[in-house]
Amino acid sequence: QVQLKESGPGLVQPSQTLSLTCTVSGFSLMDYSVHWVRQPPGKGLEWMGRMKYDGDTYYNSALKSRLSISRDTSKSQVFLKMNSLQTEDTAIYYCTTRGGYNPFAYWGQGTLVTVSS
Amino acid sequence: EIVLTQSPTTIAASPGEKVTITCRASSSVSYMYWYQQKPGASPKPWIYDTSKLASGVPNRFSGSGSGTSYSLTINTMETEDAATYYCQQWSSTPLTFGSGTKLEIK
């Protein structure tokens, strides 16, 4: 079955770079796009960007200057890198993919990233 | 960017009560999607293509709307329906979510 799992450091210092990995199973990254969505504690959801199945990327313009999404299809992994982190980047980071007509049918468990010195 | 405005922000309903959550878009969208999220859990797909229920969603839920105005309705509230509901559009990028409606049991 389709599964996604985020991994990465739980704590990042201000001004540093965040690196997260989304490891997927049950589908091929060459068939389905993977998106990143984040959620600050107690707040709503923000779409960050996507790695399309054909390798194309698209970013939320609010984050575009700091964000990079890449992948390794042989390892079924999608990577997120975001630089110049600030405290407001503290959030749960999710990777998600579509299923049928649902754009975000499958979600990872999320990984909490805290930006703090 | 299409801004989605949900109302109310918070609502409390008694079991058996009818509940309606509204999502208004700043520009017309083709479809609306809804997600349910409970504390400590990832969001779950709830309604897609405006009115179709995701797998496992009870049929007391329904979705409707068009253009810039959409809604999610619970015909008869049950305790398990207490959660936060988010609307989402992907008619244009960036994909955007509403700010959420927290539904509590009274």
C-alpha cells in the first residue's frame, strides 16, 4: 500500500539550512507527484511545493527563494532543502501524494522541526 | 494566489445537530477539496471534487458549491466528527488551504 515517511533533524538553528527526506513506498516517483505541506504548531496548513512525476518542480512563491525540492527515484526518496531558517519556520512538515481524484490522499506522519538556538 | 476564507473559525454542535462550514474563494475555482484533521494526526482526505466523499467517510457528510462559494455539511453531528476541517483548492497554483474550522462537540 502507499506509504510516505518524513525524516530529518528535529532541531535546526536559526539561519541554518533544513534538510528533510520523504521516503515513499507502494508507488513510483515517476508515476506520481509528491508535495510538501507544513503546519506551524496550532495553526493551519501551508503548501510548500511539489516534485512532479516528470521531475519538474514548483514552489510556493512565498518560499521560492529559500526552497529546493529534489528526488532520487532509485531510492524512492524526495528531498526538501530550505535555507535561512527562522523561528517562524517551526512546524510539522508533511509529504503527501494524490490518490484517485484526491490531490492529497496519502500523508506521511509528519516530522516536527523546531528552529531554535 | 487564491485566498480561501473559512467560516466559522470555531463551532460547537450538539449530537444530532446539523452543521455547515463555509469556504469562500477570492477567485472562482473549479472544485473544492476538504480535509479532516484530529489533534496529533495527519490530515485525512474527506471530500473531493466538491461533493464526493472520500473512502470511509460517513454519508452524513456532504459537500456542495460552485464558483467562489463552497460548503461542507454534516447532517447529524456525531461525537467522532469533532475535528478541524480545511478546505483546499488546486485550480491554480500555489495550491492553497483555508485557515480551518474547528468543530467541537457541545
